[in-house]
Amino acid sequence: MEDLIEKNMGLVLKIVNRFNPKTPTDRDAYIQAGRIGLWKALLKFSKHGGSKFSPYAWNPIKWEIIKEIRSMAPKKDSLSMSSLDTSPYQESNDYHNTEENHSHESFWEMVPPTLTSLESQIIELKLEGYNVKEISTKLKRNRSNIKKNYQSAIGKIREANNE
């Protein structure tokens, strides 16, 4: 099996080069991911299937590299709200801890008035710990609509706070 992997490393390198790795470390990571994809393709490939190995192996190699790139990428949603464990719209008399109340108020002070009511609802539900699927069910909207409005809200919040 190892000799087959070495024999097909040219294919891995060809695919890696299409991703234009920025650093030698990235290149090495992509090559290792490509080797994993190549290994998976070798395990599943059947000579009796009527296709050649290199076209068969192309997608498993490519997708392993893509998974590696995604795992290395920073998360897009850098708006950290993990410290907020209750709804920001609760009345202040519901709070027993004034520090907790202050953290909620300071977050909502950062939110611009340009958010639509749907965007505000989505942000509130995300703060409460709901995921996109749960929010889409709760608001009776499809997931792509929820994601689009959530990203729009995050963009507006960032824009308002960078000024």
C-alpha cells in the first residue's frame, strides 16, 4: 500500500499546488491531508469498476485538503458571546448579579439601531444558545434565511463599532 501511495504522490502534489499554499507549513499540511485522501481512495478503489485510479482518487484527495484548509481557517463569527448565558432582553429586576446585567447592557449598547426586528430576534436567540436549525424552526423560516440575516446583523454590529 505504501508503494502505491508513493507512486501516486505526483497526483497529490498536483492537487496541492492548485490550492496555492501560502507557507511551507501550509503546503506540508495540505500534502499530509492529500496523502490521507489518497489512502482512502486506495482502500475503496476497485480495478473492476471500469475507471482509472487517478480520476477516481482526485475527489477524495481534494476533499481531504479542503477539510484541512477549513480546520486551519479562523472562524468567521468572531463575535464572542459565550459569557452571555441569559436573554439580554430580561428586565433588570430579574437579575441578581449587577455585573451580569452590565455585561448584557454593554453588549446591546454596541448594537446599532439599523438592525431589523428579525435580525435582533436572531441575535437574541443566538445569545440564548439556540443553533440555526432551532432558530429556523422557532421563527418559521428556512435556515439559509436565518444564516443570511445573522451574517447581516453581525456585519452591521461590526461596522457600527469600528466607527
